[in-house]
Amino acid sequence: MKKASGHLAAKIEDIVATTPVDDIHTHLYAPIFGELLLWGIDDLIVYHYLVAEAFRYLSIPYDDFWKLSKTQQAELIWKELFIKHSPISEACRGVLTTLNRLGLDVKKRDLPVLRDWFAKWRADDYTTHCMELAKVRSICTTNSPFDDAERAIWERGWKRDPRFKPALRIDPLLLSWDQAGPRLVQWGYKVKPELGAKTVSEVRRFLADWTDRMAPEYLMVSLPPDTVYPDETISSQLIEKAILPHCREFNLPFAVMPGVRRAVNPHLQLAGDGVGLSNLTALQNLCAANPQNKFLCTILARENQHELCVLARKFRNLHIFGCWWFTNIPTLVEEITRMRLELLGLSFTAQHSDARVLDQIIYKWDHSREVITRVLVQKYEALERSGWNTSPEEIRRDIQGLFGGSYREFQALKL
Ligand code: RAT
Ligand code: ZN
């Protein structure tokens, strides 16, 4: 068999490394949101992925840990995960990749020195610096009207930073109507516990007001694995009667992220969520029954990835994206990306960062680019062996698609 040229591999590596990405799901904020935008060494270390890993070793009571200041928590985690053991896990290695790319000497293992370096930065300059290093062109944020801290800022209004694109997060509305309903009442929407016509139209008025205020890219929810659709539940009824008509009216995709079991260990707080196998019949029914609606989906269980690809082959109103959370590890990014390329060609979005701390975009994208390069080299080499030549321009076009172009085409699609 003919061997592909090293030249092709080098070209692909260069294109993947230099093509800017649109990061279509993060938990970051524009600098104007002040303290809500997390960045710097302590936030990197107290990331909830690392909290979960530290508690594999720590024996202190959970409550005692949560009583510590952020600096003290960071010191404890650093000692456990970086000093007493080698920082091999994906999330640990991520901290090191980030620091290294920022030009810091990680070999010194010196937290106070690192803290001094970060203290010299201002959030807005640092945002630009991180986005440049990560080659991230735009950042989609997760914005919830139910979050008191950010609601106040949205209500006040400000000059938008075009690099940051909001997404309207509505988990409480769909997953805890008992609490969300009274909040809507408090904000002047005349909703009742039962979903009568008036309540539905008031929920739509609430969604329309927030859509006008935020101009979101899409509406989004993360769902438990056992979600059923259609169903008699309030959640299913709200999706059918309020969310989907709203999305059609405003031409917004509805992003569903199935597979999370919230608070399987509540003592771990944000780090305490788990994963479960989803029944994708719900998504299939959503796509089939609502051909005029667009759905974005990323799914948490490894075992659901193949079925999701097959669903995307059946429904052009479904766009799949990213390797989410527990699947964002090199082993699974490689497997999932290869599977998607083999089943869907280039009609998906390869990755999102899910960053909660700004600096994380550096490692999340570095690590993903490395794996995506590996998979793409194999694929273009295989084409070469079949006698097909791909020009550098064509490779760049394809990679731009995987890094945001395909998502934008999906956004522009008229159904
Ligand atoms: O990846 C994460 O940080 C998770 O905690 C979740 O935020 C998840 O990504 C979600 O959006 O629900
Ligand atoms: Zn997320």
C-alpha cells in the first residue's frame, strides 16, 4: 500500500493549529461581568473537575473543605494532585499546558510565584491574550435569567463585546417548574402551576423578553438520561407548547445536552454530577415531530455516541457538537471524532471547550487540536491511498467547517 507523505501530515497539523475556532459552549463571561469571569491560577486549580479528583485522595470532611478560602482550597488540591502524585489526569495536565503556554515555568512548582504573575494582568487584556493564544475567535457563553448575579447585569444593559455570544440557558424552567413558576410570577409574568393557555403565553412572553435582551445564539438545557418526549410531564409540555414555538418564531436552535445525573454526590457540590445512558428516543421524536425546529446536541455517555451519529444522519435539523465534560479526554475525543467523520463526513462541530475559567481555553483547544490532527491525518492519508488529492485550501475549508463553519451553516439553514 502507498504510504502517505509526511508533507501531508505536516500541512494538516499546521492548518489545524492555525485555524481559529468558534467555541460554541462555555461557561465564561465577557470581562464586563466582573467577578463572574473566572481566571488565574487559583480558579484553574479549584476547577470542579479537579475538586472531584482531589477527593479521590483527600480524607478531610467535605464541609471542612468548602469552609476554606479559594486560596486554601487551591493549596490543598495543588499539594494532593500535583505534588503528592504526578498530575497525569486530563484536567491536571490541562493546568500545566495552560501555564506552560503562558510562558510560566511549571517545573518550579511554586504557587506564590505563579500568583504574582497573574496579579499583574487586567481581565480585559488577559481575555485578549488567552483568546489569541488559544486561537479562539468567539466564545459562546451560558446565560441564565435565573442566576441572580448575572440577571442584574443583563437588566442594566451595557455595550456588547462582539467576541462573546450569549446562549439562553433554561434548565430551571424545564427541570424545576415548581420553583421557576413562582420566580416568573415575581418578575411580573402571570403564570399558574398548571400549564393553561394563559400560562403558556406568559412563558413565551418571558422567553421573548430574554431573547430580545440577550440576542442569544440558541436556547439550551442539559437533561437527565431518563428524559422522555413527548410526555405528560410539565417539562415535556413546556418544550412542546412554549420552547419549540418560541424557537421557531425567533429562528433559534434548541440545544439539548442529555446524560447528566445531577448531584449523585451532593457533598461535592458542582463536582458531584454523574453520567447516565440516555434514551435517545426523546431526541429522535423531537427531531421527527418538529422538522421546522433546529436542534443542537452533545451527549455525555460514551455509549450514546454512536446512536447520536446515526440520528444526525437521519435528521438535517440536528447538528451535533463537541465532546462534552467526561468525554473530553484524549481517548474519547479521538474515538468520537473518528466515528463522527466516518458517519457524518464534515457536517458536525468537532469540539467546544466548556471552559469555566478563561485560561482553560488554552489547554482545552491545544489538547483537542492535537487529537483532531491525528484523526484527520489518518483520514486524508486514506483518501490519498484511494487516489484522491486534497489541496491545502480544501483541507483548510474542511477544518474551518469543523471549527465553527458547519455550525454557522446550520444556523443559517432555512427549514
Ligand atoms: O462541564 C461542566 O463544567 C459541567 O459542569 C456542566 O456545566 C455542563 O457542561 C453543562 O453545561 O451542564
Ligand atoms: Zn457546560
